Amino acid sequence: MIKILLGSLASIIFASSVYGFTFDSCQYPTIQEADNANVDTTYQQSASMLTISNNLLSVSTQLLANPSSVNITYVNAMLQLSKDILEMADKIGEMADRIVATELQIGIMADRILQTQQLQSNNLALTQANLLQAQKNFGDVLIALSR
């Protein structure tokens, strides 16, 4: 019986997280329009969750009154779905950890690239100064030889 209630709770959480949120475009309305829209959306989501929770309460009360009416196949499917959702969430967490680790490595590589560019810039400036001085020296040598 506990598994049934846990499975039902998992499906409510899943339904509210999947169906409760939408992605919007990058065009944002004014603050007042956004506030009104958010209040309306929040109210609709709250009403929907209230309806779902009432239905869950009714089903759980009926199951407590008559446990022999439980559809085992349905309960097993719901438990398997909950298990699959948990596994998927774990994999998403692992992927997020990998992304963070990759981001750190990219930051380290960017720092190394910056240091290399700074060294190369200094070396290039010194090379230019050396070539300019060498040209001046060769010019002075030519002037001295032409006298």
C-alpha cells in the first residue's frame, strides 16, 4: 500500500514538474503584464495541482477501503516509471557534474592561452626592438663605410 501511495506521489510530482512549467521566448512583456500573466498562470497551476491532489486523495481512500481492487499491473508500471525517472535524474546529475568539470578545464586552458599570448606579445615587442636596433646599427655601419 505504501508503494502505491509513493508511486502516486511520484506521478504528481512528475506531472507538476513536467506540465507545470513552460519555456518562453526572449521577448519579455512589461512588468505589469508579466505580473498579471504570472499570477494567472500560478493560479491555474495551483488549481490544477489541487484537483490532482483531490483525485489522489480519493483514489488512496478507495484503495484503503478496498485493497483487493488494486490493479497490480498499473502499480508496477507506475513504480517502474518512478524508478526510470530516478535513474534519469541521476544521469542528468552526472552530466551536470561533467559539464562543471569541463567548464573548469576550459577556464584553466583559457588562463594558459592568456599567459602564452602575454609571453608571445612580450617576445614580439623585444624582437621588434632588436630588429629596429639592428637596422639602425647596419645603417650606421653603411654610413661609416661610405665615408
